[in-house]
Amino acid sequence: MSREDDHEPPFVRSDWGTNRYVYNHRSPIGRSFIVISLAIAAGGLVLRGPLRPLTPVPVRADGTEVAERLTP
């Protein structure tokens, strides 16, 4: 069951000329890191909930905001 790509490191240097390390998609551990990080990001977006549109705050003629609308 051992394959040659099982011995790849989970992190490799970026090919973009920087000194950063990225997940190695050729490694089984690197692939699992990619899936786990995508699941965490998607879960965070789902738990955040829907975004509500911004509503303008009413302003009086003297420039002060209406306090009744600002209190929960």
C-alpha cells in the first residue's frame, strides 16, 4: 500500500520566488491540510450568518444622530 508520493513533505517552498512555505498537494498530509483549512473557512462563514445590509442612520438638522434608532 506504500506509494512513492507518501514520502513527500507536507510543506514545500513556494514556486513564486518567495521564502514562504505552502501546502504540498502531492502529499497525503498536505492534501488533508488543504481540506481541513477549507472546511474551517467554510464553517466560519456559515457560523457568521447572513450579512445584513447597512441602513442609514437618521440625522437631525443640527447634525446629531437620532438616539432612539441607535439603542437596541
